[in-house]
Amino acid sequence: MAIRIKDYTQKESPLTNGHRMCPGCGAPTAVHQGLMGIESPVVVVNATGCLEVSTTVYPFSSWRVPWIHTAFENAGAGVSGVEAAYVALKKRGKIDRDIKFVAFGGDGGTYDIGLQSLSGALERGHDFTYICYNNGGYMNTGAQRSSATPRGANATTSPAGSVLPGKLQKPKDLTAIAAAHHVPYVAQTTLFNATDVAEKVKRAVETPGPAFVNILVPCVLFWGIDPSLQQDICRLAADTRFWPVYEVVDGAWKLTYKPKKRVPIEEFLKPQGRFRHLFRDENSRALLAQIQADVDADWQRILELSGETWDA
Amino acid sequence: MSRREITSGNWAFAEAMRQINPDVVAAYPITPSTDIPMKFAEFAANGRVDTNFVTVESEHSAITACVTAAAAGARVMTASSANGVALMHEIFPIAGCFRTPIVFGLVNRSIGAPINIHCDHSDSMAERDAGWIHLYCEDAQEAYDTAILAVRLAEHKDVLTPVFVCQDGFITSHGFEPVNLLDDETVKAFVGERDADFPLLDVDRPVTYGSFVMSEYYFEIKRQQVEAMKNVLRVYDGIAKEYEAVSGRFYPKLDRYRTEDADIVVVIMSSASGVVKDVVDELRDQGIKAGCLRVRMFRPFPAEEAASALGNAKAVAVLDRALSIGGTAPLAAEIKSALYDAGKTIPVQSCVYGLGGRDFFPQYARELFTDLAAGKISREERYLGLLE
């Protein structure tokens, strides 16, 4: 059933107002939109990162639902343990409620240091949803590059200098890696409209077994955008096909958003401070062309996987 | 009815796990503790337990899943050794601070390099400040009994602290010996059910575990763990006596073997203490007042009791199966500190033995006692059985 904005604006979010995330940060938006479509009680497991640090400054907590954080690289194992306890205690008649389990990790905690733990949890088949709030780098420690950082981005451990133009490598395709675990539900989306995250997470949570949702969210400081542009920049990510929006349901790939026209990648890169150096001189032309070629190739692959064509 | 079986330390520990039938076991194989999860997997596969057995992809994930499952309200057990224990290092203090009462079969093995699969205590000693209770077992019988007893200790409301139940890799874990096993009902009644106070799964009373705590509160929270450890010293004997009532076996914090009137005492832990005790008997037959103090509880360290057990000894040797390279070996440091606080100036010879599974022969103990009796005591650490 489709989610109506009206319904979830009237629901109490599991994450309260008054947390300490930055204005315009996409992570709390992903949490609000993601969790508000879930009907059952939910337990949240969080990897170390901005979301964890900024929502639980002791003796306060911004979480209205049970929440646990242990370390950085282990949200997959953490949610496995909670779910395993739930299954055990339910079998033994000590719990009678239906409870859902959602893990949140940034791209550092998911693409990089937490990949093994996530892979193990997906393979074992626990009933949980893992949400990667992907802002393309290590924001909690000050905008370092991760394996999710886009090619050409200026990050503090891949700075744009006189010789190097920022990060040289293409990000890894974590959503495809998750799909390669043959779990029942995998999706990738961004905050490009008000209901897509809620719908995808709801479906992920309601699907028995492991699910993975990769949500591209802006870090306003790293991306170098005005906080008011959160949704606009996400829409550009989807429209330029930098971040294709799709689902993989029981192995079947399906594009869930097809931009109506061809928008060049510059439209997504130009408004962002982290790519500013790419537009300063001629030397970056080749890199921009490479980024566009990456986007076109990835899009073509997803079209083929989805059995689709695109006429724009 | 209790049974007597020929079994190994690992299998005895696994048998205790079967009888405890915990809610969750998350474990990963590593020599020499692998037999524990293997045996337990067999129990699960044959319906002899209904535990949720989680076959994680690393030790780091094993202990993480144990911590979150225990925070969720489950009774949780696991096992590991050596590098596996080292990989878990990051999560041990979290388990301690979350006050998750995990019972952990730690089968002692040396930490590489050089890589080696045999026994020493370098793995558990590296975790001595992790906020876990450390109990060191002499044999398979004790490993079995301690696994059961540890559930009650870990879950005691004044304690709520995870427990390492240590046994010596290969020597105890793979050695077969007769072990008296309790009947299932006795174990079940002794351990009872876990009654968690703030389970994460109580969705009607949501709790936040693992908050970000800055300088204003961090110190106070750690202080509470110190208090819980002190409580272990207070409540342990009561639980051990209850266990004695059902099993006929009592395990004190410190095993005092002919120490009451001893002039010379060797302090040691785990399996090699049997060798020392044999030599003590030999020497006693010769009229030499020798004794052995086996330290079973290393964390919390029963310092006052240790100092009092060493009573009026004229000389003491402390045998560590671990180095503290550049410092004093762990057990020796504790004993010296305990004696200092008790105002005793007994000469202490610190010795290191058995690293990487090097055998410990009675002759080493004989020579050591002879030297203690002759007052041959050095401030230099002494290495027993080392070729140099």
C-alpha cells in the first residue's frame, strides 16, 4: 500500500526533534522517512557515526524506540545478535510481540569497515533491514574519503591539490554487492521525493529475511551546499542518474524511477563545493568526461538488468 | 542422576552449555576452542538444545552478537582462544560496561607472533583490564563446574558482569579425563532463568544502550563497574557454596594447597598447578614445609585473601604463563602488590614458564622450591624450561 505524506506527518517519529545533527543533514531525514512507514514496534541498531553521536549525547537520547550502538564496524553483527535473541525468546514464549529490526550505518561503517559484518548478517538470513545512510565519506571524523566517495570529490584524505584532482577512484557498488547475497530485498534510493524512502524501507522491513537499503543523503558541510537544498540535490542525483533509484526483489532488478530527460552530470556536481575544483580549469575536463562515462555505463547496466530501455 | 564420563575440557564445557541451554550462542572456530562450538552445533543439530546458534563470520562479530543478544535480554554463551580473543578486544570493554552477563569459554592459547597454537595465558592476560571476571580452571572437571557456576555469578544483580572461564589449551581442552557431570535437571534448577532488568527488547520501555558519553559522566560510569567487581568478592563464596550443595564440589577463589604452615610457596594458575601440588607432597614427605597457592579468580583479584594465604611464608615464587614484556608478569605484579598492601615483605621470585605450550616438568618446581628454601631469590624474572 502506498504511503501518504499526510499519514506519516501525523505519526510520532521514533527519532525526536532536538537531536544534534546539522541543519540540512540527510541522515535524520532518512531515519524519519524510513521508520515512519513501519507499523510494528522497531528496535534500532546503529553503527558509530554522526547519527549515533548526535542523537545519544548522555544523559539524553533522541530515540523513542529501543536503540543500541556498540562499535563502528559491526552493526550487521549487532543487529544479528538482537534478532537472534528475539527469535530465541519468542520461541521460548518469553516475548509475544512482533518486533522489527533496523540497522543504520553511514557509508564508512557500511562500505568500508563494516562490510564483513554486514555480509555475514545478510548471508545468515536474519530478519532485519540494514539502511546505509550514504553521504559519501567519513563525516563524523571530518570529511575523509571512503569507498563510497565519488570520483573527483575533494575530501580531506583525497584533497584536490595542484597535482591530484581529489578522489581518483570510482566508488564501489555496494547495492550490487548486497544484491549478490541473493537476499529477498535490496534497494537504492535518495531523498528525491517525500515517500520513496518510506515505501522502500516499509517493503524492506515487511519482507521476511534480510534487506538492504542504500540511501544517498547529503552532508551539507562536506558536499558544500546550502541546508535548504537537501531535497534538490538528491533530485539532481536521481535525475542525472548519478544515483539510480531501483529495487532488487528476489533477484529481479527494477528501476523505480526513470528520469524523463537526459540531465548532464555537471548539474549534480556544480552546486557542490566538493566538486568546485573540477570547474575551475581545463585540466578537469577529462575527469568530468570520465564521471559522465561512469554514470552512463552504470545506467546502461541497470537498464539491462531491469530489462528496460530508456529513450530520453 | 549424575554421571561420570571420560571427556575433554572442551567437551565438558560444551556439555555444561548443553545443560544450561542458553538462549543464544554466537561463536566462530579457532584452535584450540573449536571443539566447543562444534560440539554445541551437534547438540543443536540433534535437538538436544533449542538455543539460537549463530554461526558468525568472525570473532569480532561473535562477541558483538553476544553483547547485543545479552542486552536484548537473552542468556548468552560463547568460546574462543588466542587471536580470536584479540580480535574481540574492542568489544570486551563494551560487554563489561553494558553489564551483559556473558559466560565465555576461554581456552588459553599463545598470541602470535610467532604463531603457535599451544597454551599460554597471553590471550586472556591481554584482557585483564577489560572489565570481565576471570576464573582459571585447573582441569576439565573444574571447567565444567565453573561454566555452570559462572552463569549465576555473571547474572547476580549486584554483579552483572561477563565472565571468562579459562582453561589451558590442549592440556585441559584436549586432554581426556574422568569428569563428574550433574544431571540435566540439577543444572537447570541451579542456573534458573535469566531475569534481565533493562532488556532492549522491551519495546514498551525503550532504552538506549551505548550512548555517547563525554567527560561529564564517563568516569562515574566506569566507577560503577569497579563497584560491581568488588561485589564479586562478596557474593562469590555464597554462589560457590550453593554449587557445592548440588555437586559436592567447592571451588574457592584461591585454592590453598598445604599453605597454612608453609615456609615456601609457589603461586600459580590453571593446569600446571597439579604438577606443583605433586611436588609439594613430595617435599612434605621429606619434612619440607612447601605449599601451593593456586589463583583461580584473577579478576577481581582477591588481594587481601592472597596476602593472608601467603601468611608467614619465608619466600614465595610466582609463576606466570604470560609475559609483560618490559614490566612485571601479571600474576607476580598482583601478588607483590597484595603483599605490599598487607605490609608483608616476603621475598618474591617472579618466574615465567610454559610459553607457547612449553612443557612444565616437576623438576622445575623441585628446583624452584630448593632455591626458595636456600633464599636464592633474584629481582630478575626467571624463565623455567627455557633453552639458553
